[in-house]
Amino acid sequence: MVKRSGVLTGTAGVYFVASQLAAKGFHAAPTFGNAPHVDILVGLPNGAATLSIQVKTTWRALRTRGRGKGKVAHHYEWDVGERSARLNQPGVFFTFVDLKGVHSELPDVFIVPSEIIYGYFKKYFETGLSRWRWHPKVDSIEQYRNNWKMLEDYLNEKSQQTNY
């Protein structure tokens, strides 16, 4: 088995999210590290509205509890980092990509507004936390799973607010 690279895992997540957005009719431009805090810039085809995405990817995010027949899905885990945890802007969304550790199944993408992530980590900002990791329970984030409509709704609402 080939050792997995964290850089390649992250790259896989960015390209997967960008491809899904493009397939859904959005402009999706990966920044390749050229924009602080932003991995993908997303816009409506007519340019009327944009948003930014921070992508967090892991090879296998789902964690279980129990043994044998009592084993159940419990929570997910993604590294976030302090700099990302402090993002809190209306036009910034996180996409948490679970590659699921397999090659035959499409990854899941959890699309979460930055204010949710900021709220989760806010209590840790002054603690000197050394590892910033998001651990949402399975049922608490189901509403975000592959919810691409959230981005579409945000962009459409933003484009309606623009006065020309």
C-alpha cells in the first residue's frame, strides 16, 4: 500500500468540490494557495454573486463506537486549524470532505457556514489549544451532507441584493 500524503488528500478534496460545483453550473476556481483562507472562489455564471470556500479533507472522517453488532456511527473528525477556526464571514463556507477511504464510492461533502465553525471553536480561542479538530456527532450535521443547495441559495439571495 502506498503511504497517503496529506497534501494529496487535501488536493483531492479541493478538486472534488470544484468539480461538483462546476457540474452544478457554478464557476469554481481553486486558488492553489494564492488567497489566504480561501481554497475555492465560487460564482454564479453571470458574475452577479460570489462566495469563498475553505476545504477540509480527510481520508476517513467517520468514527464509530462499540464492537461487533453493537458498532455504530458516532461522529466525524476533521483537522481545521486555528486560523481557519477564526473565520467568521457571511460569504465564507467550509466544505468538509470525507473521502471514505475507498475508491468505489463518491466522497461526502458537508457544506457548513463559517459562523457554525467559529461558534464551535470560539470557547477555545484563548486556551492555547494545540490541535484544532472538529468532532461533530453524526446526526448533528446530517443537514449539511451534500447540501449544495445551501450555496445556490446563498448566491441567488446575494445576487438579488445587488443593485445595478
